[in-house]
Amino acid sequence: EYLLIIHKIATTKGDLENIRVVPPDAKVKPISIHRPALELPKFSGERDEWSSFYAIFKSAIEDDTSLTDAERLQYLVRCLSGPPKDSVKNFPIIDASFVPAMKLLKTNYSNKRLIVHDNLEKILSLPQMSSESAPALQKMLDQTYQGLSVLKNEGQPTDQWGTIVTHILIKKLDPKSRELFESQQSATEVPVYNDLIQFLTKRVGSLRMLTSTVPKHTKSNEKFSGKHKSVASNLSVSSSSCTLCEGEEHNLWKCPKFIAMNISEKRSLVQSRHLCFNCLRPGHGVASCESSDCRKCHKKHHTLLHSDNQKSAPSPQEGPKEVSPEASVATLYSNVKGGQVLLQTAIVKVQDRFGQHHLIRALLDNGSQATLISEDCIRRIKMPRSHANVQVTGVGSTQCSSSRGIAHLTLGSHFDPAFEIKVSALILSSVTGFLPPKSCAP
């Protein structure tokens, strides 16, 4: 144990001799840490950018006491481009040139009146939006925010401008966005600036979501573009079946019972059976009928419904036309004799432009070559449309209607939330007439 104690004392003594005592007033050299080089800002002459540029340049270069004014001038020239660089590039690189060069730049770009003027113009000259667009709305928000921020930094009372700026922005909105905003506002209260900004921010997000979720149908659009094309649609037509005699093989206008009625009785019958006043057939109205007019007054009603006191009937809008043989395609149809046919329908979900679901009734037409949707339905779900000039043909190569565009829809099941299908539907003024012609139990 004695030898072990002697060994520990000798070891400890050697360690103590290696310890250096540093005087209290001695300076300790700090450990050098490598930092990434600071990237200097660039300035091209935009007055809005001068304040931020000069703040960084002053901190990094102008206040650096290790640099000479000649070196500061070299750094300054490297940071400039365009007109600012042209104004100082001829200064000689000497210490005496830095101060006048910086003074010249401040005179040109640190002009408070010009800065305020430019940023007021930035807000007042916002472009008028003609249609809803996420990029255009985002640009409006950015331009307004940037302008107000600079004006506030210049000491302008922007906090008191909410009502004025709100009025300017509302006037610049596209009709649809303005309608949506106004629908959320009180009829008597003044709109609040923050409410408008919050609405526009959400609106941008909604439009971007719609753009990203609506599929691109390039091939589909090419398919419907250019030359007029026609598609077949499955039609349900009645043969020479009288709606008054319940199955007799003759048309209504040849029916002795109908001919024997007075004008008032005839009109009541046509109206109750949902028949066309012009051709006395079911499935469409006067507006879409192009059968021959009244032979007595040439108005849009059947000759058997003519009255000397009859006021002029509505003008036709569209109806059957012969389609050139090369443009027509075959079609299927149901030949109805002596009775009525109930066509298959289903309740389906369709997404509107905001991603909300609506329940609509779909007519299941197994013989149709195209998906059709009515103009009224498109307006209710507010879906955008693309141009498509397509003729829809039916029996006998007759043109039933011309499309008013094409819409890309997402349909879903009313019972299975996981089921979805994307379709491209031609838009028609109407898909069917009054169906079924007679009322029936569900």
C-alpha cells in the first residue's frame, strides 16, 4: 500500500506540472467558426426595393470598419444593374468617390414622393378581371399588400384606408367572385377590408383546387373541335298511336273525336297530355319544334288549334333538320305501339365547381353514343364549359339539337361514396320533353 500511495503522488505531480495558469487579464483567442459568405442584394432601379437593398448593404458593407471607401464603392457597383449602375459606373474607384455615389443613388431612388405615388398607382391601376382566375386574384392580393406595406413604411395612414381600398378591390373583381362576396354581405353594412381579404384568400384556394382536380381532356376536346360532328342519341318515339283513343293506330290530328272538339277543348287536351301545340306529338315543346306552321295564319301552332282570335304564338328556337349523310350516324329507338314506355332513370350525385355534391336525375340511354346534360342543370351546378360544336342526331338522320358546349363532370353514386366516374357531357338546351306523357304511380 505504501508503494501504491507513492505511485499516485508521483502521477498527480506530473499532471499538475502540465497545467498552465492563465493570468486574469490575458486575452483568449476565440475559436474561428466558418460561416457561409453573405450574398449581397441586387438593385435594378425599382424604388420599392431601395429601402430593403440599402438596409442590407449598409449593414454588410457600409458599416464594416475593416473596409475602405474605395472597396465599398467596388462592392456597390457589383450590386447594381441597369440605370442605377449606369449612374455610378463612371466614378473613379477611390475613397473620395463612395460618398457622392451613394448620395446620387439616394437622391434618385429614396424619393418619398415618388415612392408614395408609385405605390398608390399600383393599387389604383389594378387590372379589371373579366373572368374568375386564381393567378389573377393572387396577383391582386400581392400587389395590394405590397403597395400598402410600402406606403405604411413611408408614414402613410394606411390603417384608415380600409373602406377605400375595399371599394377599389370589389370593383376590380370578376362578376362571379363579386357576386359570391356580395351574397355574404349585409345589405346595409359597409364591407370590411379584412373580410374581403379573407374571402379572396379562400377564393384563390378554391379556384386552385378546382383547377387541380378537373381532369384535362385534351383528346376529348380535339375530338369535338373543328368540323361539325354528329352523335347518335337513343330516342323514344311513338308510332301512329292516338293519345285520345288509347291505342288506336292513327295520329291525333286524324282522330275523329279530336276533330269534333271545339278549339278550347282541343287546347285543354293538348295541354293536359303535355303535347306540342305545333305538331300534337309528345316529347318536346313548341320552342324546339320545326314542323310546319299553321296553314291559316302561319303562326307556331297546329291548324286544328287555330282561332281567329288567337294571339301570335312563340317563335321556334330549334328543331329537326336533315343532316348530311356523311355526317350522320346510326341510332337506336324504341317503337311504341298502343302504350307507353317508362325509360330507366337513376338518382346520381354530381360535383359542382366548388366540390359540393348535388343530386340529379339521370336518364339511362344504352343506345346513346354521347353523354348529354341540360343547360339548366349546368347553370345550377355552375360548371365551366368548353367550346364544342356537335350536332345530336336521332331517327331518320334528323338533327335533334346542336350542343352549346361540353362540360367535364364527376359523377358519384347516391349509395356508394367510394364510387366516382368522370364523364364529358354535351350541353343541350334540354335533354327530353315531358316524360312520361301520362302520369304514373312511382
